[in-house]
Amino acid sequence: GEEVLAGLTAYQEKSGNVLVPHAFIVPSGDESWPPTLWGYRLGRAVNVVRTRYKPQEDKKGLSTQMIEELERVGFVQNVPQFKWDHYVLPSLQTFKKLYGNTDVPYYFVVLERGESWPKLAWGKRLGLTVTVMRVGRAYASQMAGSKEELEKLEFCFSTIAERDWTEKILFSFRIHQREFGHCIIGRGFKVPSCHPWPTKAWEMPLGHIANNVRMGRTYVEQVSRDKEILVTVGFAWNRDKGVWNQQIIPGIRGYAEVFEKGHIPQRFVVPSEEPWPRSTWGMQIGAVLNRIWHNGTYLGYFGRDADKLDAWGVNLKLSTRAWEKRIVPLLDIYATQSGSDGGEGVPDDFVIPSETLWPEEVWGLRLGLMVARNVSRSAVVEPWELPASYERSSLTSRE
């Protein structure tokens, strides 16, 4: 017992605590330690003392005198609880005070001799400690006992990713759908700092996050689990497809129904009012169609819905530039397959089949109807020279 007490006393003087690591051995030849302790397995001895601190059926407990001596040097019988009370919880409180939250980054290390921090935390990897806590691998009983205090600190009991997905991202997707009538989130969109958006999500780059979700880069586990919820809110897995089906087509149809014609002026913007579909409000439908006619953007979608557009009175005639860039290569494929000369032999009802010979992005395109409406290329007028700002529009399809 005397060796343990002497070792603990020396360790306390050197380290400021008696939390001796289990593997610690007093270094031989180190004159800062009593020579009688050189080579002594202090960590193992302390561990044995802890197991005997309280009497057990099969083990003899420590004497009252020994317990008093241990308490005098500050012996810690319950190490996890001591660390919780003197390191973990105070460090979380300090982090909250300094940074406004308790989302401690994984690589966060407390400064050596950081005056704001508990002395026991100096140099400690607080981020790692918090991470293992969240996955249930450390301080489980202490977390349960301090649940109320942790809730006051807004501590995340699950992983940060799970918390952010549930409380911020998914919630914001729902609000976006409710506010705008769709869940096609622009890449530059940030959550507004106002009601009804969740306070915790204010200024969050939701558009960037949505794009990463589409690409399968982040929140993979959560996305797989909540796929049905994402379908319910209309999350656009393919942004171009979502814009076309939820905004452009409803906008054109709305114009045809309201004005009973399909000739949409270039500067036409969908009014933000009934009876226009909410998902189309503010949409520059006229500019979108001009980009299609002039550049062939959204051609796959435009061509697949050519019969609807034709019925609504929308002009299907493309500029020479768009025709040569997007349609002529398709006519070449058709000619190779059928032996015809260019577009001369394309039946009006010919639809591009879903076959590997054809580019996948034009499967279902009504090539026959497009050829029929563009039969006289020499008669094509090109009034669609757009400002450069239109060319850079986020609505321009990558197709």
C-alpha cells in the first residue's frame, strides 16, 4: 500500500491529478521520481486498488486507514464519472460559450494552457471524445444522468449528420415545396433567415446540399432511408428533368389555357398568382423557349413532349444553329439505320427508340414530328439572338 500511496503522491505533484493510465510504469533513472519507485507498475497497482476500494464477496476490501490515505491524495475511484465532471461536461459548456454550439469538430483539440478551459482538458482531443459519445461508445451512463444539462447545451445525441438531416435539411425541403410549389432547389439557394424556415437552418446553403445529395456525395444513409419522404416532397433527383416537368411544361400549358394560344413572347414571365401553378411563379417561360429554339437546350424534353407543345400551338421550329447541332446528328443515325437520305424518309410518327444506338438523352424524342415542323430549313427565321445574360442562366440545360 505504501508504494501505491507514494506513487500517487509523486504522480499528483507532476501531473496535477491522479488519473494514472493503466499502462503507466515509473521510468527508471528519472530522478524526479523516488528511486524506490523506479520500474514500478503504478498504473496496474492503481487499477488493483480501485477493484478493492469497496468490499466485494470474493475480494477483501481496503482498510479504513488506506481509504483515508487515498482520499487525502485525491484518489479517484470512478474515473469515467470524474472525467465527466471535471473534463467532458465543463469542456462542452466552455465550447458552447465560445462558439455558440456544441457541435465539436472531430479534430478539435483543446489548447494547452487554455485559460478558458478546465485544466484537465488541456491538450485533450475533445472532438474525438464527443464523437465516440454520440455513437454510444463512451460516457453512456453519465450522458443519461446529465441529459437535462446536455439538452440545455443543445447537445446532439445522434451524429451531426443525422441531426442536420432530420432537423434542418429534410425540414427545409418540406418548407421549400410548400413555399414555392416544388423542390427544385437552385444551387445558390440559402435558407432565408425568417419564418417559416427552421431557425437552426437559417443561411444554410440548401442548394449546395441538394446538389450533393443528387450526386450521392453526402447523407447517403439518410437519403436511402428517407427516399419515400423525398418522393413525397417532390425532390428533384434530376434537376433538368424536374425544371422541365414541374415548371416549364406547366407554365406553357398555363399560358395556352389562359391566352388560348401558344405563341409566348420572349419577355413573358409567369405571374405569381392564380390560376398559374405555384411551381411556375416567376418563371421566364418566354426566355426558356427562346433558348430552346436558338440553342437546342432541353432538346430531349422538348422533343419528347413535342406532341403536347404542338397541340398547344407552340412553335417547334428550331434555328439553323440548333438544327445542325442537335437534330442533324440524329438524322444521320436514322439514315444509317434506314438507308434513307437525311430527314426525307422520317415518318411523322417516328419516335426515337430506347436503344443503345441512340444517345440515351434523346430516347422518346418525337423526331418525325420535329422534322415535319422544320421541313423547310431555308424558311427558318432566326429572331432569337439572346443577351449574354440569358446564355449564362441557371435554367440552361446541360443536355
